[in-house]
Amino acid sequence: MSYHAPLRDMRFVLHELFDISGHCQQLGNGLDRELIDGVLEEAARYAGEVVAPLNRHSDEQGCSLNAGAVITPDGFPAAYQQFVDNGWASMTGPVEFGGQGLPQLLACNFHEMLMGASLSFRVYSGLTEGAVLALHKHGSAELKQAYLAKMVSGQWTGTMCLTEPQAGTDLALLRTRAEPQADGSYQISGSKIFISGGEQDLTENIIHLVLARLPDAPAGVKGISLLLVPKFIANPDGSLGARNALSCGAIEHKMGIKGASTCVMNFDGATGWLIGEANQGLAGMFTMMNDARFQVGLQGLGIGEAAFQGALRYARERLQSRALSGAAEPQKAADPIINHPDVRRMLLTQKTLVEGSRMLAAYCARQLDLEHGAADAPVRKAAGTRAALLIPIIKAFFTDMGQEVASLGVQVYGGHGFIREWGMEQLMRDSRITQLYEGTNGIQALDYIRRKLLGDGGSELSALQAEFSQLCDQQAQRPVLAELAHAMRARLSEWRELSSEVIAMSQRDVQEIGATSVDFLQYSAYVLLAGCWLQAAARAQDALEAGSGEAAFYQAKLHSATFYLRRVLPRASGHREALLGGAACLMALPEAHFAF
Ligand SMILES: Cc1cc2nc3c(=O)[nH]c(=O)nc-3n(C[C@H](O)[C@H](O)[C@H](O)COP(=O)(O)OP(=O)(O)OC[C@H]3O[C@@H](n4cnc5c(N)ncnc54)[C@H](O)[C@@H]3O)c2cc1C
């Protein structure tokens, strides 16, 4: 399946909604519009011409394991080499370690493109950026000196080693041990499962970030430490040293992302070093996980875009039946299926969910940039709090959305969607994992309610809602935007009431935290996307009033916003009603009575 980066829409989001040039100036980075567009075009070429052609074959060939060595699909090593040589790996890396320090607001578009071109291929590099962040923020000067530059350049990749057979969501159960050695290092012993890119043939070294317990560690999550455990131990100057005592014992056979290796990793007294303080490993891991969760959200977005592109192409070509209103193309045997209202419903649902999510991703990326790069400490802190609120929403909603949009892609193709050759079924299989890893979407929803809503009594959420209220006030007087602005204003006041109600319900009965969480997250996401669509519509109207030469593009934004308002946003009401249904009906049925 071909993939073409949605460059016009990306430029709309970056330049017209988020003023990326001004953003770069605020960060002290002198990127101008020409350079930004140049990067986007080169990125689109790499994703579309180098990576996308590998996707189908990688699904069929998969990975193989030969005497502990993983062989990745044909073409992956060469494409990865280009990824390093052309500087794609180092886009966001810290400048003092050879990175380019480019903003997430720009990089997230490249990452979306990669996910849309081949999720399997992106998995190998995806966790390295988070590992770099964790090491940069929490690691010792010696570790940074020895490892960071080559991780930043992409010459070495990073992994995230959390999961064990008995410890998935519940990290308190993990058993991997780290024994202190006289020289300050640790010996790591234990087995990790499901490690993405744990072994591969793309790079000469792999740097594992491993969660383990020290001998005297307290029980539970307060006794977990984070260690850097390399495949090859680096010499102080960063050159390759001795092979470490760790190996890949097996690779998994999976439903999707078959080109990405998912490894059982055995640590047999491997040498490692603490990142951060003993027993404080979760702090470092959260730095990595925050980035990884945002990236997984982008996976849903990238796959959604790819599915929309395929469905749109097919709907324009496939001739079946006449349009209800009479022949649209009488010279043909039948009309293209894009003329049927139900096919339009599917395409517009795909389009508005994907484009709406792209705007929300950019909003969050901007906050992430400010959190790490703003000059003022209060700005950094405020941006970090805002990003933390949004990340579970982005991870869970975008990946549910990606799966829905991929499924709609199959549906638009009819029976052909179920057949391998068209690529739609692969997108559906590939996107399914995104709802599971990096914390299942159920766990994201718990994080959203427990840590983000109840954690501060709802004050950060109120601040976000106030920001969108202001937008409604600004736009409600414009006739073209009035319907959208009034609907958004009504939803905002409903959302405020619902937030208070969820807090009250959770205080009355702790089970309500888990009972309301998924519906509250979904409700929040649909309303947030409505806010993004209002902003897009406002910008489109500005451009039309200014006599833009791209009237069709901006009119399409207005039509899409109206579709979202009338046909997608009403889903929020269903989530509201469901969550108000409460916990009692979930917990009343005795466990023994689930089936007779
Ligand atoms: C292809 C693939 C790649 C992966 N890559 C990595 C990787 O690179 N590194 C790594 O460390 N791990 C990785 N994982 C592991 C992944 O992160 C876990 O599978 C995931 O976090 C869920 O853990 P689990 O599978 O043990 O499910 P469980 O934790 O057993 O969960 C089972 C179900 O119970 C629910 N559940 C559990 N606890 C709660 C709760 N408290 N409240 C409500 N519901 C709950 C879950 O939401 C889920 O629906 C990968 C997994 C796969 C399949």
C-alpha cells in the first residue's frame, strides 16, 4: 500500500494553527518557515519512498531468530542506516550530545509519517528517544558520556525492559534482581518478556533500560530501580567494549507488527549501572514512558491516516450501484461508492477523527517543547502539567481511534478489505497492539482520573476548559462559526459539571474511579477534538475572508468541522450517560454468577 504524507494538512496545523516559527523563536531555535517545510518534504519522501514500500513484505516475512541473533525483514537494515545517516534519528536529541534539538512540534509530524508508512519499522527507533530523555535527565555524567552520543545519533538503540511474565500492568510484582558490585556496578539477573527491539540486526549495540530490585529494596513499587544494561559495554570514550551476559531467548509470533521483534530477554548476571537513585526507578521510567505514550498515540494517528488514504482512494475508484439521487457518472456502469451517504459517513468519520487528532497532538507537542525548552521556570512547569494531563488521553483515544479508523478502512473496501492484497487488514492487525502496550488503554484512563483529575481536584482540567471557553467567546459572534461555538460552549459547561460529578462519585465510592474512567476519558477526548475543530474552522474562515487562493481547502475544513459537530461529537453524550450509570451495576453481579 502506498503512503503519502498529508503535507498540506500538516502545514495547516504547524503554520496556521500553532505558528511554529514563533514557537521556535520562543525556544531560542532559529528555524524559519522555509527550513521547516523543507524538513517536512524530505521527511515525506523518506517515509513514502524508503519506508512504506517495506511494510507489506515485512508483515509477510516477519523476524526470525538464529542462535540468539534476530534477523529483521529485508530492507530494514538499509532503511535504518539511512535513518541514521540522514539525521532523522537525532532530530529531537540534546544538542550537547550531537542532537539537533528540533522541537517535538515539528518532529511529531515526521514520527506520524513513519508510523503511517510502517509501524514495525518505527518500533526499532521509537523507544530510543525516550531512553535518551531518561538517561539525559536522570543518568550520571559518566553514563551520559559513554552512551548518550551514539544513542542520540541512532547508531545504538534503546529498549524499555519492564514486563515479566507475572508483572505486566502491576510493576510491584517484578522480580529481576540487581546485586551491587564492589566497583559500583550491578549484576542483573532475571527474565523480561515482550521487549520491543530487544535484539535486532540494525545496530551494533542495544542499550536496555531495565527495571529491577536491589537486595534490600522495600516491597512494591517503592523498591524498583532503573538500570542501564548494554548489549556491549561501552568504553569510557564511547567505543564498543566487552559483550555483556544477556541474550534473546525467543521472539514472539504475533497478530500484527510482525516486522518488529518482540523478545524474551534473559539477563544472566549482566553488568549494569543505576540511572538515578536506588529504589527511585519509576521516576526515570516515567520520563521515558511519558514520551513513549505520546509516541504510541502518534502510532494510532499514523495508522489512521494510512487507512483513510487507502479508503479514500478505493471509494473514488470502486463502482457499485447508482447514487440515491440519480446517476452521478452516467457514462460508467455504476457510480463510485463515494457517492453513497454511508460511505461518506465512514470517510468523513475517518477524516475528522484523524485531522482532529493531528491538531490535538500538535497542541500537546507544543507543551512538551515548552516543558523542556522554555526559558522561564513557571512556563516550563505549567507546560509540563498540561502535557501530563493530555498524554493519557492522547495515548488511549488516538489508539482506539486508529483501530476504529482502520476498521472503517476495511469496511469501505467491502470484502476486499478482508483480503491481504489491499493492505487494510494489515493496518487493523498492526494498530491493535497500540491499545495494549505502554499501559493498556484502561490503565491510561485510570491514570487520567486518579493522578490527573483527582490528583489536583480538577484544577488543571478547569484551566484547560477555560482556554477553550475563551475560544468559544471569540468565535461565537461570527455567523459561520456560531453553531460550532455554541455547541462547544454547551459541551464545556456539561464537561465541567461532569468533572465535578466524577470527583464526587469517586469520593463516595472508590469503585467509581475504575467504573467511570474509560467513559470519562472518551468524553473528554471528543470534546477536546471539538475545540480543535472550532479552532480549525476559525482559521479557515479567516483565510476565506482574506480571499485565500485555496478556497477549496478551507471550505473543506468548514465542512469537516460541521460533520464532526453533528455526527461525531454526539458520541460524547453516550459516554456521559454510561458513566453516570455508575459502578454498582458492574460490581453487583457475584463473580461466580458470570456464567452458569
Ligand atoms: C508486541 C508487544 C510489545 C511490547 N513491548 C514492550 C516493551 O518494549 N517493554 C516492556 O516492558 N513491555 C512491552 N510490552 C508489554 C506490554 O506493555 C504489556 O503487555 C501491557 O502493559 C499489559 O500487561 P499484561 O500483558 O501483563 O496484561 P495485564 O496487566 O495482565 O492486564 C490484563 C487486563 O487486565 C487489565 N488490568 C490490569 N490491571 C488493572 C487494574 N489495576 N485496573 C483495571 N484493569 C486492569 C488490563 O487493562 C488488561 O485489560 C509489549 C507487549 C506486546 C504484546
